[in-house]
Amino acid sequence: MKLAVIVTEFPKSTETFIYRDLTAFLAAGVEVRLYHVAPYRRGQPLHGFAAPLKERVRAIGFWQPRAMLRALRPAVLGGIAQMLWAYRRHPRIAAKSLALVPKALAIAADAQAWGATHVHAEFAGHPATAAWLGRRAGGLPYSVSCRAHDIFRTQALLDRKLGEAAAVRTVSEFGRDFLRRTVPVLADRTIHVIHSSVDIARITPVATPPARDPFRILYVGALEPKKGVSHLLDALALADPDLGDWTCDLIGHGPDAETLQARATALGLSDRVRFHGAQPFETVADAYARASVCVAPSVIGPDGRQEGIPNVMIEALAYQRPAITTAISGIPELIRDGDTGLLIAPGDPLALAAALRRIHRDPAAALAMARRGRAHVEEEFDLAKNARRQLALFQAPPI
């Protein structure tokens, strides 16, 4: 099988969930060619496990005069008109989508010339737009993975992009139900739920209860509004007297980094809260193994931006570490409150402080939850199982 995959950006350190899938496809003998919609990100590091993908990347620029001949086909012209109408209330998305047209058509031509048998778009945003336009230009059948902000932010054009796809996958039941409810053409459509995954066979679970001295709190993820990190800082200030010798490590970067550092200082936490910036996955893995508790205080951000199921919570449970997160989107499909972890309301520092105290107070019960969480990940979020399901989806006859 020759699989053409379209992503938004490459490399991107936070998209380990995509790179794990692609490396699993390579291990299964699939030939992969990777296309990125945005310009190549030369300053972004690529995690070591994803290094084999670098030689599979096909760089195609936006200026593609030869490809524009394909744009004269009625199906493509009609698609462009539908696209501009659908995005009439989203001028920035409309402008970016219009600029993408030549590149999308060039990607379709390149994939066909390479001998690809299927195109897969990672995200229902610009990658799906590129696959959809390419198909209308006479290109290959395509499938789409729908994750979070790519369907929650706006549903404009999803009826076309997903309605004309050979297969549609979401990473949560919440996402599937959301699409069926908000995109009428999908109401009776088969939408496959295949969770994001971790390579469970390569992760040795930590068998010891979470340490209390020091009590190590870990956050991994972008520093941006939808991640809710400010609420974690407020919770730490509230719980400080009850957590003994505690530290909090924040791994990740983002636009809110300076604001959050200033907030930590204002709350008197700067000696205990450490901002590490982006780190290679090997460093992150060690942080998981050492953590007493992993926290993802996610909220619904501006423009409805929210998580699907945070990959960092899947990873935390794979390492058999206690997890605290919020009850939004598809997260309750992973974290079942009091069973596989602790769920709190989003944006509630008091509840988060109480959850931290609960983990600190009873390490044995916290470890028992983490063990149940690991078993749940083995069943529903295992890379080997879910990679096989995706490959079967790519090879299935169009629906």
C-alpha cells in the first residue's frame, strides 16, 4: 500500500499522536509520503522516534502554475465556489483556503504520479480541504481524521469535505456525535471512532505509589488558553499548605508562557513551579515516570477551541501515573472519575486543589486508579491495535 498523508505543519513537536501512527504504518510495510500544508518548520525539533518520517516528506510550494490547469475543471471551479461561500463569515480561513488551491492540486498530482493508492488527511481543516480539492481534480479517494478544534471551531464546508470522503474517523465518541448533530449530511453516515494511541508495548508502567516527598506535579502541553494552565497555578496556591514538599514541572511552550511565568511569580510559586519549555520526547517520558500526578486542566478556549482527548493523559495512564483532568469533550471516555483518574469541572481551581490533595493524601488509592487507567489504555488506546484499524479503513471500499 502506498499512502499519501496530508498534515497541517511539519515538524510539530505536539503532534506525537500523528507521528506514532505514521511510524506504525511504516513498520507494517506501508509506503508513506508526507505532505504539509504550511511551510516547513525549520526551527521545530522532531522527536527521535519520528526521525524516519523526515525522509518521507515531500515539499511542495504554494506557487504551482502548472497545477492551476487542473483548476479549470468544472468540479474544481465548483468546489472553489462552494468553499468561498461556506467560509464567507470566516475571511481568514477563506483566504488561506484560496491560497491553498494550487498546492492542493499539485499534491494530488504528485501523489498520483508516485503511485499512491489512498490519501489521508490528518485534521478536517486545511488538510481535508487539500484532499477534497485534489479528489475533485481527478485525484485519489481520501479519508479524514477529525480531532478537536478542526471540527469544533466551525462546521463550515464539513458537509462537502467529509460528505465526499471515502471514510471519516474521529478520535472520540463525543466528536462522532458532535458531527452527526451539527452536520446534517453526516447524520446517518458511518463515522469510525479510533482513539489516538500510544505504543503501550514500549512503555513500562511505574509500579510504585506516587511519591509524597517530594510530591511531583507534572503538566505537559502547549501554554495556550484552552489548556487552562492558569487554573493549575491558582490551584497550587490554594493547595500549597497541604502538599508538603511539592514541585510542579511544566513542559511545553506557547503564547501564554510569559504571562504564566508572571502569574506564578505573583502567586509566590516561582521557587516551586518550573517552566522547561519544549523538550524531546525522551525527556518527557522520564518526567512521566517520575511524576506523582499528571494534570491537564483543559478548558473551552476562545472560538470554541477545546481538546479532543488530550494525548498527554493517555501517556500518563500508559506510564501508570495518577491523572487529573476536566470533564469536557471526549475526555470522560479516557478518564472515568474515581475509576481511571479524577475528573473536575473546567476552570475550577478549588476542585483542582481538592483533587491534588486527594492524590497526595492516599497514594495507594491513586496507584490503584492508575492501574485501572493503564488497563483501559491497553484496551482502547493501544497503537498496534488502532494502527491496524486505520489501515483497514484506508483499504476498505468507499462508503
